[in-house]
Amino acid sequence: MAAEVTAQQLIAKHRPTLDQALQTIRTRAYWSPHPEHPKAYGEDGSLSLPEGKAAFDALQGTRFELDQPGTDDWVGGEVSPYGPELGITYPHPDIDTLLPAMRAGMRAWRDAGAETRAVVCLEILARISARTHEFAHAVMHTSGQAFMMAFQAGGPHAQDRGLEAVAYAFAEQTRTPDTADWNKPQGKRDPLAMTKRFTPVGRGVSLLIGCNTFPTWNGYPGLFASLATGNPVLVKPHPRAVLPLALTVRIARDVLTEAGFDANLVCLAAERRDEGIAKTLATRPEIKIIDYTGSSEFGDWLEANARQAQVYTEKAGVNTVVVESTDDYKGMLANLAFSLSLYSGQMCTTPQNLLIPRDGIRTDAGAKSYDEVVSDLAASVSGLLGDDARANGILGALVNPDVKARLDAASGLGEVALSSKEITNPDFPDAVVRTPVIVKLDGAKPDAEAAYLSECFGPVSFAVAVDSAADAVRLLGRTVRAKGAMTVGAYTTSEEVAAAVEETCLEECAQLSLNLTGGVYVNQTAAFSDFHGSGGNPAANAALCDGAFVANRFRVVEIRKDA
């Protein structure tokens, strides 16, 4: 691409992709413009796997220049969960200088219109996609995801979510026409005639508070939803996972400049160790939108204290699976084993509580007692992770010491059905790699509630014995109502039980997956088709992505006059 690019050139290049995204969010069919396979990259200007690794290596030990105003210091300190220090420093902002500078470009960005904003966002995503291999290493070495997961979840799947947000933003902004001629008959008198103009106007500076585990996947929806609706975006990464979002900011600034807009529409706010800059930023009067993924404690604080902003939060929940019966026992066990193991359970969608009738379940392999189900699931997890190379590819590394501490403490909460064991990663001997623990709990005992009704983020799950299927459904509803859930799963061959679970999820606004036994897992969602969270229970006040996620990031201003 030349040093400068016109809006018409970007429209010609990206409008077909935007149109396909708009069509897909209506049909909810499968579609992605971003290849999932590593070998798909390396041509047409995209980085190959070795080139991406070389680009990542070249960043280590450097100062990450962004040429944004108000830089008063250089900060860093990222250490890969696999061991190495990254040694990268980033600009630390003087907020009083940076925030006014970010607002300066809003008028031109507003006046560009929804279509131009959308295609500029798509150009940013296209350039990110071309560097997917570089991003994969950046995500891997800040989140602890295994490489293939970092490549897919941190690359094409995150890019899909960003594009999905742009599509919803465009659809909501163009729901109202740009102009209208208004004529009201007046009988024998001349009609009243007016011309009206309708302009989507962004709320103001949008603050993205990034997370450690999925910096791009969880960050891109809010970033692109706000940018596409006319708002500058200040990106405040998690201090352990700055690089993936810093790369994103740099690419966005380059594209904005080449398209003739102010680069300061997207800026980075890296912080010093233990500075807690997010609280300071969140209550600034200039901040009108906040996107946050992380703990319930801070999410609740944002909702209570950032009163001047529209706040979108994804917090913690207790994800539950009801196991009542199955016609594919082996497939159920394999599916659950993978769900519990993927990325060491460090996903907001990973199942935690498995509600199993104490009298057992019906299966195609005959009746199975509660103890047999738990023992067979433990064996399935052990078999899945029995080979160290495969285990490393599934588990990744524990993202921080807090996860390890919860894992170590879990064995004291009940009878251990599957003990966690250490796995050695030959490429990264300092990585902390641990297999999941499964703990048996009696749902009828009050002292067990403290465990299974609290989120235990990481590779910890509880096999909770319940009195019946009806008891399981009641406990499911109570859990979602009190603690929230990003995902709910259920296994049953009973239409009655399935209907009861479905009704509970409808009442409590929880996303449900029924009888998954193949290659789709309860903790995975597909952009353009699946909703991530519902926004209707305590786990999150927004869904990725729907109209509500974007529509309140802008307002429509009407200017009317006599014709």
C-alpha cells in the first residue's frame, strides 16, 4: 500500500468483506476471512512462521516507540509464563497531555462517516492478520497459551471478533438514514417541508482495560466497536500482557495516519508495576466508554464508580455442566476431558462444576454410578494428557502464581479423584505446566458450597454429587443467578430434562450447549455465530457481539431546517 490511501480505495478493497460480515451476522452461518492454519501465511505480504518468530525475537530488549504525545517515562517488566523476560519498554503516559490530544481527531473521524470508519478498521485488521505469526508469539509469551492456541485464538479468532464488532457497529449506525426529506400535508395550505440530517456521534474517549489471558480475543471487540462508532480508544493492557495490544496500537496508528486521520485516535497507556492506572483513568471525565475483562471485584468497582462512562464488563462466573444421561458415553468423556484441560482451564468459559446424580447416570455403555463417571472422566483426562508433548500443546503454561496457588489448594477441598501432576516442557524448562485436578464434593453438604459456589479460575473442577436431575437443574439455576456463568453444558437423553435445563438457561440468561460429543467444546465460541456471554447474568453485563454491545457507544444527532 502507498504511503497515503484514500477512503475510496479502502472501500473498494474492504467493502466486500464488510458486506459478507453483515450477511453472516444475520444468518449466523460459519464464515471467516482469516485462515486458521499456520501454513496459510507467508505470501501476499503476510509473515511466514519463521518470519513471525524473527519479528517477535527482534522486539525483545527494545524500546517500543509509538510517537504518541505525553510520554513521561518508559515502563516494562513482562516475563513470559514460559520463563524468558521480554525486556521491552513502552511509553508511559502523562494523562493530562494524552487525553486532550486523543480528542483532537474526533471531528474529522466523526465527519468521515460510518462506512469510511468501518473500512479503516478493516484495513487495521488486515494488517494485523498479515502479522498473525508475530502476534502468535506475542500472545504465547504473555498469556502462557500453547503456540497453536495462541496462533488461532490470539490471531484469526480474535480478528474475527474484531470484524464482527465492526459489522455490528456499521449496522447500528446505518439503521438511521444520513438524510431525510420530511413533508406533512396541511390540507389547502402548503405542506410543511423540512430537510433533516442524522449524524452518528461518538460518546468520547473509550478506555480498553486488557486482560492477561486473552489480550487480543477479549480486547478486539471493544476496541473496534468503539473506534468504528467514532470514538478514540485508549488501550490500557494488563501489565503482564502489553505486547499484543501494543502491536495492535502501532498498526492502528499507522493505518489512521496513512488514511489521513489523527494517529492519536488510538493510543497506549502502559503502567508501572503496581501503579493501578486503570482506576485513575476509569474515573476521568474524558472517559465515556470502558471495556473490561477480568475479576468480578474490579468489574463491580468499575460499574459502581465509573459513573460518567458506559461500562461493558466481562467478569467471573461459575460455569456448570449437568450430567444426567448420554447416548455416547465415550464421546462425552472425551469432550469434557478436553474442555477441562484446554489452556489449563484458564478460560472464562471452562466448566468448573459437574453436577452428577449420586445414583448414577444412564449411558449407551450401561448404567454408570457417580463414582464410575468421575473415575472414567479422570481416566479420560489422564489419557488425553498422558503424552508430554501432546499435554504441552493442550495445557500451555500457568499464566501467573495465583493460578498455581488455587490449584495447589484445591486438593484440600474434598476427595481428590484426579491429582494434578507436573509436566516438563523441554523447550521452556522454566514453564509451570500442570494437569487438571478433579475434586469430589457432596452437593448436599453445606460446607461444600463454599468451594463449588466460588469461581476457582484455573485447572480445577468439582464433581458435585446431587440427589437427582431435578436437584441438578435447581442448583444450576441457583448458581447462575448468584454467581453468573459464561457457559452452561448439559448431557441428557431425556426430553424432559433437556427442556428443564433450557428453561433455566432462558430464565437466567445463560448460553447453553447440549450433548457435545464431537469437535465442538463448551468453552469455545465462533464469531459471527455464537454469542460469548449474554449480558444477562452476573458473569458479564454485555455479550460479544450483539447490537447492544455497540449501539450505546454513539448517539444520533439530528439537524433539521425548513426546506
